[in-house]
Amino acid sequence: METPFSQTALARALSALVIDDSSVERMLAGAVLERLGFSVSCANSAEQALALLVQRSFDLVVCDIALPGMDGLALLATMRACPESPPCIVLSAHDDPQHALAALRSGALAYLVKPLRLATMHDALDGIFPLSVTPPALQDNSSPLARLWACLGWLALRRRIARARAFSRTSRSTAVATD
Amino acid sequence: MGKQMRSEEPYVFSRGSFCVPAAAPRRILIADDSPVNCLVAQRLLHELGYRADIAATGAHAMARHREHPYDLILMDSQMAGMHGFDATARIRATEVGRRVPIIACTTASSDEQRSACLAAEMDDVCVKPLHAAQLRDLLLLWLPPRTPEELGRRDADTRAELRSLATLFGSGFNEVVLMFRADTETRLQALREAAEAGNLALVRKVAHALGGSCASMGGWRMAGLYRILELRCHAGSCANYPQILAEVAEEYAAFNVQAERVLNSWRMASPNEHPAPGRY
């Protein structure tokens, strides 16, 4: 069943923690996540992130690999050792399979290469939170065209998810039939 | 002093003369023994507005380049017959004056393998599978604009990227640009100090951080220069860092001009500015 637009919009905002030592990168990732309906906190090092993670829980962690002090991979390993660790996305400027593999082995659910795009983050989140995709939170001052565009994009995404679910249902039923 | 250093060095990308009436099309050669890889690369280049020739072996590539020199060569590093490294060495041996940028296309991605490509006198490394954004960054880096039209197009691309960032950030965009500048300048200072002290590991780390934030802001050519510096440092030399830094400074100034233009138009006409929903 499709959730009505207004209900989804009112749903509790998910919280995300962005860890990057560059302020520009933090702001960019923060803006992208806010646009996707998250409330965002930031940390500029793994140590600061761990201190925050002890205080409160997050629904998502987005971190860089190259950090001063403890690096991103070590942070992932530390977090994975804790119970109920949030899902992690690694966001790095290293565009090669080696770093991606290392990140995924350390427990990241997705590896995204900088520069970050709204669409890539959206797709990654779609994989991590398949049922709770929220429509983009629009600012009041955004233009009507931007609102329309965002709504259309969101509806298209809902349709895609519905189609994928319908497809998995039919493929499951055919599998049962052939059995 | 800066002018004299920028003579025939491989890292010197001159802006070109402004009085060239029309750009001669750039000549690009793709050397790869897999026809599929060649076709994909050719198609991607075509989409970016470049025509490319194909050579199936190292020997073939060498012969074609000797006949009619190319502006850029994308060389598979592991070809049947003559190896990409051998072909590069032979091209370099016969080269006088202008050095053609040779870019290694490789499936290998470890730092050692990248360094091996640089040691074989290739200029840059790109990891397969190729994609459009990666090729665009390479071309921006190695085929800098030569005519006002090309320069104008590049600046328009930068502005389009900045405008799409502005739509993402809304009223916070001004702050982001200011923060980018402050951040870049602090790190550049750190980079200079590390390079003067000969601390290659630190240069590499700082260059990596700088490259990331430049790429995020649409300063693609700056990001490419930092990537080259990173590669060079890992290969064990940052001897020509002053040239690269001079290039970076020039590029940074050019980027700031575009950023200022976008900021001004954003401040003046943000309600009427059309958003770029395709990008962000």
C-alpha cells in the first residue's frame, strides 16, 4: 500500500552523522542529506564522532576515509564492534576498487565517490532504507518549478519501488508455481 | 620567476593564445587491444565532443603518432604484442620538444601499479571501466582550452555546477564559498610548507584533501592538478611541485572569478534563477 505524501512528509526525520575533516565536504554532505529529509549532525574527526555516538544514537553515519588521527576504516571497525551500530556509508575521493573493497569489508553498506551527488546518495539510501524513503524536504523559498520537479521525482521513485515490489512478488509466485 | 619556470615542462598547461581564430579539432588516440574497450572510449569521447582514432597494438599506435602527432593518447597498459609501457618508452625516445600527454588506462588500481605507470613516463592513470565524468576531468586537465570559445564553455560549465550547488544550499551558499576559500588557503599553505620540507607523505595527504573539496565545488581542473601531485608524490618525487602549484594558483584565481559571478547573480536574482534539478 502506498503511503500518502502528507503522512510520509510528517514522519519522524531520520538523523544522520557526517564525519569529514573538510568543512566544505561536511556542508555539502549535510545539505544533501537534509534535502533527503535527514536531520544532520557533524563531526570533524573519528574521535569526535565516537564521543557523539556514545551520547546519542543515529540512524545513519556518513564518513570519509582520510581523517586526522583515527581513520574512517578504523572508525567503522570500532562501530561495528558496538551493539546496534547504525548503517554506514563511506564517502571518499579515492576512485578505485581497492578502497571501496576495504570500506565494504570494514562494514560500510555503500561506497560513494566524491563529489557527492544528490542522486547517488538517494540511490544508496534507497538500498539501505527501502521502505522509508521520504520526499525531499523543500524549503519554503524554493521556486514552484523546483517544488514541482522534486514532487515528480519523488512520485517516480515511489512508482519504481512499487514496481520492484510487484516484480519480486510475481517472480516469487512463479518460482512457487514451478516448484 | 613563475613565467620562466613554465617553459617546456610537462605540467605546464598554458591557456593558449587568444588570437587563434578557430580551434583545430583535438586529435586523440585510443590504443587498446580490446575492440569493445576502444568503441566504448570512442563513444564516450564523442559524447564529450571529441573525435578519436583507434590503434589496436602498441606498434600501430606508435606508427600513427609518428605520422601525425596526437594531442592526447589513452594507452592500455597491458596490450598484446607491444606492451603499453614499451610503446610509451619508444614514443618518448623519439619525442623532441612538445611532450604528448599519455594516459595509462588500466584495470590495476593499487598505488604501486599507478606508480609503475608514472615510472614508465606516462603522465596520468585512469582506472577502467571508463566513465564520462572521469574522461571529462582528464580532458579538462590535459587538453586545456586554447580559444576564447573553449575557455568560455569551460567557464560556463563551472558556473552551471556552482549554480546547482547554490540551488542545493539556498541562502547558505555564500557561506560555503567563503568556507571553501578559507579552507583552501589554509591547506595550500600547509601543502607549500610540507613540500619545502620534503615531507612527501604529508604533501600527498594534504593534496588528497584539497582535491576532494575542489571536486565537490566544481573546480575539476584544480582537483586534477592535486591528483597529479598526489600520484607524483607516491612515485617518489615532487620535484616539479612549484610548477603544479603555480598552475593551481592560476586555476584558483579563474575559479574565484566564476564563483564571484555566480554569487552576484544569486544574490541579485535568486527567485528568478532557474534551478538545475538534473544535477542536484
